[in-house]
Amino acid sequence: MTVNFTPGDLVRARGREWVALPSPQDGILALRPLSGSENDTVILDPKLEILPVEPARFNLPADAAATVQAKAALLADAMRLTLRRGAGPFRSAAQLAFEPRTYQLVPLLMALRLPVPRLLVADDVGIGKTIEAGLILRELMDRGEVDAFSVLCPPHLVDQWLGELKARFGIDAVAVTSGTASRLERSLPLAQTLFDAYPFTVVSLDYIKAEKRREGFARACPDFVIVDEAHACVGTHQGRQQRFELLSELARDPERRMVLLTATPHSGDEDAFARLLSLIEPSFASMDFDDARYRERLARHFVQRRRIDLISGDWDEDRAFPKHETTEFAYRLTEAHRRFQEAVLDYCFGIVSRAGSGQRERRLAFWGTLALMRCVGSSPAAALSALRNRMATESDRLEPQIYDEDSDDEDAVDLEPGTAFDADPELLALVKEAEALIGKPDPKLAALVDALTPLIKKGVNPVVFCRFLATAEHVRDGLRKAFPKLTIEAVTGVLTPDERRDRVADMATADDEKPVQRILVATDCLSEGINLQQLFDTVVHYDLSWNPTRHQQREGRVDRFGQPAELVRSIMMFSPDSAIDGAVLEVILRKAEEIRKATGVTVPLPEERGPVTDALMASMMLRRGVSRQLTLDLRLDDGAKVMETRWRDAAENEKKSRARFAQNAMKPQEVAPEWEKVRTLLGSPAEARLFVERAMARFGVPLETRKTLLLAHVDALDAGLRERLKEHDLTGSVRLATAEPAPSGTALLTRTHPLTATLAEALVEASLDPESLSGLGIGRVGAWPTAAVQQVTRIALLRLRFKLTVHARKERLLLAEEAALVAIQGGGIVAFGDTAREWLNTPATSDLAPVARDRFVAKAREDLPSLLGGPIADFVRSRAQELMQDHARLRAASGSASRVTVEAVLPPDVIGLFVLIPGEA
């Protein structure tokens, strides 16, 4: 006989009871053991089983062990914390290892309102775009709408994405890069693609954009795609064009869900913005931005918020971000250093004045000059490296290096460029002068020590950003001498991305009582890709970036969501004696700051860099006292005017874009109540902490409190628990944080933390299986006197199961579960939820004689069948109706057209039955 099972049904197979989950295909069963976790799920074909798969019931056994009040309360908490298929409208809530901020739920609601979610999430740096995209992904996975996905991102972000998906969302993905793809493909059958074998992938854009891979990926690509740094896919460079062609091909499939992430969607470039929008909907590329109907359509797909929007509006998100204090630190050059800089400038101006009259020849001379000047302004070590080296790359490649633009295929270049000039006595003299300065005290380095000394005394942990490798090593060595007790490391482009991550991670090691103070010296290879907020709280711009966006990126590594410090500092160093610093401040950085104050965001330099180059050259010449006539002869005088006009035009476009597309449709009051309701059902971080404290104490290994941290000495636990925890890399003394943001080296103690989940699963198993952890005495029945009630009250600990049917274009049947406590007096339910939990948690006033306990329990068991068929069944049905209304409210708030029906699976599982007796028995 063939029996059809649907999600939520109980079945007996292979000698034990299981819960049926949504089936992967007809005729196949997905089963999760009643006393196990999601990780214990099996897939089986009933026709191949030796014993038939049969319907089952979950009854309270006649020999269920008795327990005491404290253990009964612990079991109730464990039951709630083990469930991962929540019945509420936010299906993903039970899977998250963090508490999302209210504002981070807005993109999720926007995605839920769209039949095929396509979003451009353009929030500021550090607000949490990765979290927002992950929430959408996790929710759609838990709703059964997404079975496979790919995250496409620049290569330096691949590992960061893998870590975020695993740590925050419990998703194990694999990296697909030039270094991993061949190994992954080696063991696959010929007919199987890498993306068939590995449904969850994080893919390097630069690996997959190549023409030979692009077409194959477009065919095999999953129907849910996240694109990080999406603005880097719509430029005029060849690499960006390849990326755009790839994304355009993916976007042609109207059923493919896509979430594009960028902090700079517009940047004043209307054409690039239109191309980006075309990936969401082709018609968006050619419509009028001033058309109200167009903006209304686009607003359903586009969310863009500045940090100030979130801390000054209705969101109440002040503590989501630290306060940011920005200062400038001016220092004086010594006579020798000032003379050297001026000598290099004079030499460079001579090169420029002798350049040919052709536009290209003169521009190449300018680029070579500016490249050398950047090194001279950085440090004598960088200047010496540049003066000694001959040009190793094409002169045309100098421009992106000068303006701190990363190439499409590499991390930020921090090697000093070689000089493009022929060796002559004047150049050789400059080399000797630079060599002489290497052995002399460096006024810039001394100024850095002066700036850091008072901050180090306050306990800060700075990141010092340098432009060139030689400078970074020079600064690291100098700081080690100045602060010998601190941990000081340098991370530069000579390290591989893995080595950079490891070096930063190694700095987190600290003694629990006295954390080690640290300074990181880094080049711009770290300005994107590795989040530093857990270890550092201050950014020093040792070298001024010639790209204002780079300053924002540097600070964004530290000043971002999850920064535990309440104050983040940034310090910009410059010398008023330096014509180089003066020109950069005047031509680029001061104007960028004006634009930032006007628009609320940093607008990149105009793409055409010719006027910028002219303006910088003119400013340096005039600061050095070069004849104004030369600047006029070289037609440099117009550069500043042209650049400023184009930059202000870009800023105005950006300002208009912000005003047009500000996300005001979603209000926090529409989101927060539903999320709060889910938290109440699942257990908050505070409740997870209380459970872990009780459980560890019950296992004989109480948590140790260390200031703001908790230490869980898991090596002292039972051998079986130790093995389980070791699978999650939890050994020794585990450091736990009890509030966000979690300090470095700790993890927030939530319901999904492996320690919480493992303890909860172990306790539930101990109650259901007498042979599991038998020494704990976690029984399923009990009776005790308590001050919580005025008459005899039975409390039933129930596991409720519901079948959720989503009525959309493709109807889906899902399984949902909840833990519930109901309090029964006489023949009716008098309390449930928090009230019943409070009664169960009230300590017993005394012990009850075993014979009396057994009599109360026997009577409760005798009445249980009638209760299950009467008031408890009515309670479960009413809960199903309430859930249906919750789903309807959320879908109405998000504007979704789909509908959810909820059907109760009866009878519910009775996990525990406890009798509370008023006062003394």
C-alpha cells in the first residue's frame, strides 16, 4: 500500500519516528527525526525501504520520566530554541545569528512585494548592504522560493561574503575563483556543471566575466543572484564592459531574481546610472528621471539611504552607528625635507616645460610628474624607490594609479611607479639626496607619533593608511620603535588576499584580562574587502588620497554597522610646507568635502581626468612660485575652472538623484511589530543567554563572567557534547558577547549560536530518548507546589505543526513549527505563551512526595486525550488563524499579491505535561 505524506505528517521509518518535510520530487520523502535537528534530515525512496514507511503518532509514553520544576523550565526553553521552521510571516528569523536593525528589513519588504524581486540597494558605506541582501536571500530560501544562488563580487570580497553567509545566515557556500574553479570541476561528471553540483556559490566577477566562461555561466546560473559593487560593472573600461555584458545576459531571463548592491549608484554619471538601472528593468534605462510615474515605478526597485537619514528620522537607530569625529593634523617639514621636495618639483616642472607641444606628449609628461610627486609627498623611502626604478608599465597605466583607481583585474596597486624620464645628472643628484634623507629623522613620521600618542593613552586601536608599500614598511618600523608594547603589523599588496586576512585576524589574539592594544599600517589593498570594525576604531590618512572616494572607503572599513566603539576618529595628515599636499587639498579634497556637505555623500572625481591633472599642475606651479606665464602657455589655467564645473554638475545630478529616489514608502512602524512578534515566539538574545547559563550550570560547567564577556568552558562538558561542539570548532573556553556589537574574538550569543543550538538539541533529545544523557534527569512529566497559581493547573509543552500553502504563481506547500505552553484549569485553557512560561518558571515552594507527584501526574495523563481533542485542538486551530492574519498583514504592508493559508496538523506533539499545585500540597 502506498501512503502519501505531506509536510508536517508524522511517519515511522527505519525503526524511529520522523516529521515529513517538503519533498524534493514526487515519490521521494524528506524526513527529519523527531528528536533531531535540520542537519539530521534524510532523503529516502519508500519503495527501496526494507520495512514499509507508515503513518505514526507522537504520544506521551506511559513510562515518561518524572522531572523537577527547574528541569521542566529548561526543557521548555530548549524546545523553543531548537525549532528552525518558524510559522510567522518572517520565516527566516529562526535562522539568523544576529538581530537585524529595523531599517535593514525595508529591502526585504520591498523584495517580498515584487513577483520577481529585482532591487538596487544603494545605501551608504557601512550601513549593512550585505546584511540586507542576506536577509532577502535567507527569507526566500526559507519560504521555499530559492534552491540555489550565486553572489557575484570582485575577487577581494569573495572570502568576506563566504564568512558573512556562514556566520550570520547559517549558509555554507563555496568560492568560485580562478584559484578554486579547476579543483571544484575536477571531480564532476562530464554532464554536470559546477553550479549544478554546488548550488550555493560566491563567484569572482573577474573570473566569470571572461568570454569563454560567460556564456556557460549564463546557462547554468541559478535564478537568484546578488551582485556586489554593482557600480563597477557599468563603466567604459574593457573589464567593466565585460562585466556589464555578463549581467545583461543574466538579466534577460525575466524570472531571475537579482539584488544589486552599491554605495555609489549614480556618482553624477547619468549614462552609467541608466545602464545600472537597465539590469533591473530594460525600460528604466531610457525613461525620464523627472517623470513622476517613472520615479514611482523605480521606487519599488530602488532603495538609497544615507546614514544621516537613519539616525535623524523615525528609525531610532542612533546606536547602530558610532559617532564620527574628523580632525586634521598639520605638521612642518624640516629644511632638508622641504628642500628635497622643492628640488623634485623644479626638476618635474622642467620636464613639463620641455615636453612636446602635442597633447599626448604633454599629458604623459604630466602623468609621470604627478606619479613622482605622489611618492615624494608620501615618504623619502617611496621617493627613492620611484627615482631608482625605471618605468615598468605603459605610461598610459599611470593615470589610474595617480588617482587611486583600482584596475579591473587587480587589487589596489601600492608599488611605487618608476620614473618615465631619462637618467641625467639632475636625476642622479635627486637619488643621492633621497638616500641621504633615509637616514635622517622623518618629520612626517614624528608627526604621526605625536598624533597617536594621546590617543594610544585613551586605548584606541588605529589603522594608518599609506599609499605606497615602501612608506607602509617605513611607518611600521618607526611605530614599533615609538610604541614597543603595542602589537604593530603592516598589510600591503605583497601579501596574498588570504595572507592579509590571516595577518589581520592574528592581531585579534588577546589575553582575556588585558586585551592587547594594536596598530595596523596598511596600504589601500585593505580599503575594500576586509572589515576592520571589530579590531580598530580610528583611521589615520597618513597619505592624502587623490581620489576622495578612497578616503570614504578607508574610513568605511572601521566606521560601519557592528563597530563596538561609541566613537570613531579619522585624522587627515598634511603639511602646509608641501606644495603637493596644498595642491591636493585645494583642487580635490576641500571641494570634495564641500560637495559631501551639500549632498550628504562623497561624489567621485569626474571621469575625464585631463582638467584635474591640469588643475593640480597649475596649483603646484603657483605654490612653488613658477611664473604664471608658464601655466598660461601650457593652458593649465582653465583646468581648475573646467574641473570644478564638471564636478559641480556631477554633484548636482547626484543631489537630484538623492531627492528623486529617497526611500520614503516604507515606515518603521509597518515593520517593527511583526518582527517583534517573531522574536517573542522564538526567544530573544537575552532569553538565549538565560537558557545557556541554566543549561551549562545543569551540565556542571557554569558560565564564567568576564567584564562584558562570558566564557563557556566547553572542554569540561560531557564527552558526547564535546564531540558535537567540536564539529562547530568550539573547543576550550568559548568567548561569548551578550550584546551587539560583539567585541573582537567573540560571537554574539543568540539562538543560532552553535553552543545554544547544541545544548538545546541535547536537552530535548535527553527528554525524548531515555538513553541520551541519562544522568541529566530531563524528564517529561512532573508535579510540584508553587506560588504561581491559585488552583491546580496543568501546563502542556506542545510542539505545533502547520502546513503553510503559499498561493502565488507557483503554489508551494511548506512545513512550519512552533513550541507552545498552554495552562489548563479544569477543562479549559486559561493562559498560554508568556504567562504560562512565567508560571512554569516560578520556582517550586517545596518538594512533593513521589507518591503524591505520581498521583497528580496520573490524573493529568488520564484527562489528556479529551483535552487534545477539545480545548488544545481549538487552541491550535485558533493559532493557525492568527498566523494566517499575521501573514496577510505583512503581505499587505509589502504590497504582495500572494496569499498564505495555514492549516493546523492535529493532534500536536505533547513534549511535556506538568502539574502546578497551589502553595503546599
